[in-house]
Amino acid sequence: MLALCASNSASWRIASACRMTAADAVEEVWLNPAAKEIQDIGQSIRAGDVIVKVSNIASEDELKALLDAGKRAKQEASEARGRAANGRHRFPVADPAAFPYDVVLRCEEIMLRVLDRVDDTMPTVYETLFKPCEEWAERQPRNAQGLQPTVAPPLHLADAFPTLRDLYMAGELEWSEGEPAINVYSANGRFGAHKDHLALTVLIPLTSTATFTGGGTGFWAGGRSVDEDPWKPPDEVLKPPLGTALVFGGDVTHAGMPVEAGLRSVFVASFSTRTEASAEDRVQGLQGPPPVSAAFSGSDEADEDNVGLPPPPQDLLLPLQSIPTLAREVPLSPTPSSAASPPPATPSTAAAGVLSAKERLRELNELKDMGLVTQSEYDRKRAEILATI
């Protein structure tokens, strides 16, 4: 969708695959070990039989930057509204009231790495859960009303976008409400047992276990046969190390376990292939800000304190059709002189500036992919562009 980093190219993916080491391997945590012998990994994720740990997704520095952004957003929310009743603050990454745009860029880089790793090491995930086909609807998790989806994506998308990355880049994903998001849990913070109801969830810890006690993500075996109010403790509680993503299906009942002390934070995104039935506010993802009412939710349900708040100004939204395609060929725009003082940004000029920067970043990445700029030139120019947002 945003296509902002050099890692977006096919050549990067090939080089990355060649560099993959044992540290990059995926690890399977089986909620139903018997399924390992009779199902591939895509079928097992769909059935809720396995949680996959994907290591080496992000550096500690990258995660710390996201954690610091989440802590700042939490501090501002606490000052404005007080401590969340359940000890959890939830911030949509694309909400400009919560995060500056560099957080969006960093989250997209990390998200694309996860999609690439899933495509490269678990191709049956796309084949089973995302690829448009006659059986697509029946392969999806049940929705929040307990119903099986009936509207499938157009079949021609299977040829046009044959990987998760391709679906993402084309804006053909539907996201859980307010996601991708950063959740911040303080003492007694929790997220009640629930299902995500979309094809796949990616959860990445931003804090190490040294920063909190308790916590972790609890999982219940049984897939869709287990309701969202399980009567027993979870079958697994996972606390993956920094840099490791958890990947699991939308029929798995799971929970953010209560934090006893300290602070825990995670990046989370749940998504399926977009269909004509997808709500317009569920297909933006990292592309545009969600409603303000979702920005500072502190409960497992909708936050009633936000009811009636006005939506964000429309000229801050960046519609999908405004994003240039990768095939667009335009000269790399000049960077404004650092000595020049830009005029104060209004909402409309701020949105235009972000879009312009996105175009220039995309062009810069294409030049790097073609070997027309060195790594040092790329790093310098990218920093200059980001400084203008």
C-alpha cells in the first residue's frame, strides 16, 4: 500500500532468502499435536491447531522506537482521560493523533518483513486462507456474530496478486477495526479472551520479559469449538523474545494475560483478503487514520467515553486511489533546502506533504533497486525526505 522501503522489491526478497539462517527459521507451537501429521501449516493455522513463531523480524532498536512511541501516546492519553480501567491503552498506528508518520513507516517495514517470511516459508497460508477461489468463504473464520462469511473476493485477484505481499501492496486486505495497532499494558493490564475473526493475526512484542511480570498471550486449543469465554486456563501462554512475531488464525481463542507488574507492549494486526462486503473503514490499514473514537480505547469493547466525538478532518485522509503505483515513472523530486523555512502546515498541506514524501521515497527505492544510488546516498536522501514530513 505505501511501498516505502527498499525491501519492497523482488530483488530484495531473493537476496533476503539467500541470507536466511537458522535464526530466521519458524517454530511451531502445536495446540493440537495430532494435526501435525495430517495437515499442512496453512490448514493447521486455519483450524487453530498451531501458533507459529517467526524469529528475527525486527531489531531491538526498531522495537524500542515503537515502544517509546507507544509510551508517549499512553502518557498523553492518561493525562487527557486518566488511567484505563483495565490497564490497557490501544492506539491505531495510522492515527495521527497518536503517532507521527515515521511510526507508520517503521511499522510498514516490519509488517512487510512478516508477510515476506510467511510467503517464503509458509506459502500454504496464502493458498489456504487468502487466495481468491470458489472455496474462499468457507475457509474463513466465523465473524463476530458467529456466521460464516458468504462474500468472496473476485477470482481474478488470484492471478493479479499471488502473494500476501502483493495483496498488501494493492490495498486488497481487510483489517480488524483500528489495526494495525500498538497496545500498551500497565500493572493489571489485560485483554480479555476473544477471537480475531479474520484470516491471520500477527502479534509482535515490543517489550522483553525483563520489563514485566505476568502477561504474555494465552491460547486455548480447540479452534472454533472453543467459545470466547473459556472456562479453563489457557493451554499455552507465550512470551516470545524481542524480534519474534506470533502468527495464528482467526478462530483461535486467545487473551492478553494480566500484567502483574511493570509494562508490556505489543504491535498487532489481524487481516483477511478484502471483499465487496468489507467496510470502508476496515480497508485502510496503515494507509489512513481511523476514526478518532478508536484512538485511545482502554477497554475490550468500544469505549463509550468516545461516543459522539467528531471524525478527523477529511483532508487528513489519504484515499487508496491517491497512492501512485509502483509502475509510475517520474523524476526524483528535489529535496527542499535545509536552510529554507517551510510555511506552517495546514491539515490539507500536511496531507499533501506526506503524499509527496511517499512518492519521493518510492522513487528513491526504485533508483536504489536499479543500482543508480549507493547505500550512503540512499540513507542520506531518505533521511532528508523523512525530515520534510
